[in-house]
Amino acid sequence: MGTTQPRQLNASLRHVEVPTAPLERDALATIPGVDADRIELGLALPPELDRARPHPILITQVTADARSNVAALGAYVPAALEQGYVALTAQATPWPSAGHDTILHRYASVRAALRWLAAEIPGSDRWPLVLAGFSGGAKISQALAFSLTLEQRRVVGVYLGGCNEDHSGVLLREFPAVQEPFSRIAYYLSVGRDDRIAPPASVRAVADSLRAAGAGPVELSVHAGEHRLDTRDLSRALRWFQAQL
């Protein structure tokens, strides 16, 4: 299928380089310094993977100007595999320089990764998707949820860690066709009690804004600590998304 032989990053996480399709290649060609002909992805499959039945796919995103998606995927893998998820992320290579890591970059990379996964596991293009990110990565996940919904993908949940902005109003005005599927997407917000970057009050405002915009079920959890990904909340969220299914 034109991919390089996967190499092990650790016991459960693989790294794969995937050739891009024309639409993806055109999008990546607008980003200076990256190879538009391929993307790289990180992948972890649950040990009990049954290719004959649907498994939810967790797609993770980091904040802009941070370490790469693939480098950060490991923080999400234990909770994902524990709940029977496929954990997946993708990026251009090399990781774009500051100011060039756009939503278009994230979307084209994820699109290529899901296309590759559908070829590796036929039928996985119909599996439910959950988007997850922390801080700026949570904001990016909101936009990707809309992009993937527009492609008729089944987005069932979005995990927003340390997120102080809701972009649903802007996105719904731009893409009104997403209103009905948006009403079925569950949102789980997680915030540290002592978070000064995304304080609990601002995260509560995001939850209220999502509800007002007509999102599906919205859950909010306040954990002990500051501005960090809380893996216990992540695990609870992934279990909760499974219950929504």
C-alpha cells in the first residue's frame, strides 16, 4: 500500500509514513518546509482488537508550537487502549515551524491517516471517532470535529482538556449543515482546580456555550492540579463516550 514498514516506538505505539493523496498533497504544499508527498502517523491498537466489529478511534491533537502530535500521543495511549479504542494521530514531516502549523495542516494529515487506516482495516471508515486535545489542541479538535463531520464521518465525542474557548458558534455559522450532527456529539471538558491559563470559570463558560449552541451531552470535570492533561479524567471521558454509543 505504499507505506514504509512500521517501526516500534514502544510496546504499543507504532510509527508509519503514509503517501498523501492529491487533495492532501495540495493542502500540505501550502505549508513551507514540509514534505507534501507524505505524512507520518502514530498508531496504537488495543490488544483485543476485533477487526470484525467497530472500535472507536481516538484522534489526538497537541497545541500549536508544541512538541509534535506523534511525540505526544503516548500520553493518551494507556487510557485509550484500556477502553478498547484505537489511538491515532498524524502530522506533516517535519513538524511545521511556528506560524505554519495550521488547521489545514492538521486536517490534511488526519484525513491521510484515516484513509490509510481504512486500507489497513477495511470497514474502519465507519467506526466512530472521538477527538481529543489539551489547551490549544482542544481548540483544534473542535475544528477537526466539524471538518470530519462534513466528510460524513461519525464523530461521537470531543474531549476538551484545559480549554477556555468555544468555537462552535463560529463554526456553525460557517457550516450550518453540521447543526444536526453537532447535536449528537458529546463533549467532555476537564479543568484543573488551580488552572490559571484556563480557569474553571472560563471552562464552565465553554460548557454553557456548547449547550446553548445545541451540542449533545456536555460533561464537566474539575480535577486537582493546574494546567495539565489529567489522565484520570481522560479515562472517565473515554468510558463516558462509550456509554453514549
